[in-house]
Amino acid sequence: MKNPMMDEAQGNLLQVSGEISDLISSSSNHDFDLEQRLDAFEDIIASEVGDTVLLRARNIEREVGLRQIYLKFEGGNPSGTQKDRIAFAQVQDALRRRYDTLCFATCGNYGVAVAFAASLAGLKTCIFVPKTYHIPRESEILKWGATIIREGADYEEAISISSSYALEQDLYDANPGGINTNLQLKAYSEIAGEIYDELRDAPAIVAVPVSNGTTITGIYRGFQQLYRRGKTSRIPKIIAGSSSYKNPITSSFKKGLKSCEDLEPSRIKESLVNEPLINWHSIDGTMALDAVYRSGGWASDASDRKMTYYSNFIKNNEGLSVLPASTAGLIALIEYHSKFPLSGDRFVAVITGRR
């Protein structure tokens, strides 16, 4: 089934320019020595990944009566989402460790990002997708030479199967969690650094849509490091937003739990809007909860209707085409302000451009 939401959430896969074509030739050339390939790939990352725009959303401010709301738009990354940050980091690590194939499970974005990054490094990808899942970006994944294997009843089972397969076949396991956690958190911590570079201090609040919890945990750790180094005057409150009753992080927070509690898998129902957010097990959920609690933040849900409304509002009034699900953090911020008015300060919501 075609997802009409995707028509309004465009990302621009990297169109190879003359400036980096030589770098790609070097990084993907198996006849070159490893150090030369790594240097070239690092230059590709530096020129193409991250450093995304931070836009002041004045029309949202007027709509909700809260000044200085900024949107950190991750749609400027090559595949249109923040997933490029961890995808390129994983590919760089696989190249450094002399693997020729990365193996992992995905429901969409991460698959596109890793397949694309791997193609630039001359590496292959073996991607597991749950049997019954439809991924709107499958053609893009295949475009970059990936092999797709349909296994598992859901995302969590596909991860387990793909990790076992990677171990058996001696492939690089690029799944979230485990030994990859610190690498992925470091990649996402760069979002905090970029926000600091623009604002010259930490904002009062950073609101982030959550699924597995990796992005929000990485951002929090990034601000922790900035604060400890004396770069910022504070650590921002961290807000997690997700789909109503379909994410363990927001569900556990509302119950007052200190660790993330799994949901009943049979009760998780995806829609055309909520699919990027929903899961019954959040791999880095407990760390995400800890970030929320330690920062004095909060977590709440967003309905499909509200996510669609704010996606359209941002497109029509701020000029950005964003994925509806990525507005969940922004909605959590706005709804909190409607109940407990926030004083004047600076507030950042992380949004993205693709599934």
C-alpha cells in the first residue's frame, strides 16, 4: 500500500558532485590501502552528513503563544533523516575493521541510509525486513545494491534473526544496541553540538520524537558533555514524544517507571502516520527514560491527527516538508505549554524529512 504521507516528506538522496566524486572513487576502491579509503570516507562524512539547519519557527510561535521555538531539521541529511548520522558511523567502523558486508534489520529509513553509505565505501549490505512489513523506500534500498531478506514477524524479531545471521556469516552487525550503542550515541550527540554552535548555549528544552530512544539519549549525552566542559550554562530539559499508547518510553514515563517496560506486542497497531514511532520494545528505552528524568523533562503521546496537523502547518507556514511522525516531540512541547505556561527562553524541536 502506498503511503500518501510520504508525498509530503521528501528527502534528497545525495547527488554526487564533482567535489566528492574523487573521494568516493578512493573510499570504494578495494585496490587502495585501508588508510587511504578511510581518509576519503571520513572526508565524505564531513562534507555531507550533519550540520543541518536550525530554523526559528515564528509562525508556530504565533500559533501557540510561545516565543523562540527552533526546528532542528534533520531532513538535510543525504537520505533525509537523522539515521544518516549513525549509518555513516557504522559503515566507517565496518570499513576500519575490514568487513565487506553490513547486516541488520530495518523498517525503512535506516536501511536506506546504511545501504547508501555502504555503497560509497564499496561495502555490501544484507538487510532483514519483517515478513509482513511494507517499506515505502524499498526501491531506494535496492538502488544502492542491498540484499533484502524477509524474516521475522516484527521488527524486534527481525533484529534477533539478523544478529544471529551476522554472527554465523561473520558479517558486521549494524543493529541498534549491544556493542554499537556507544558508537550510535556519539553520532547523535553531534546534534547537541550543532544546536550549541547556533545558539551559543543550551536551550531550555529539546523535544525529540522517540522510538528506540537512541536519538534522544545521544542528544542528552551531547549536552552533558558540553556542560561538563563549561561550554553551556545548563543542560536542557529533554522531552520525548511518541505515538499514543504505542511506545514503551512514553508509556513507562506516564506510569512513573524508572526502567522501560515492554508493551504487549499484539496491541501495537501501525497506521500510515505512526509507523516510524511504534514498537513494543525500545532497545535504548531505559537510557532514554533516564535522560528524561535526569534533565527534569517529560514524555507524552501524540495522536495521528495532531501529527498530521502540525506536519501540514509546518509545510504551509514554515516552508519545510516534514514527516508527520517527526512532529511528536514538538507536540509534546506545545501541549505541555498549554497546560503549564513556559516562561520566555529558547526551545528546540528535532524534526525530520523522511520515514
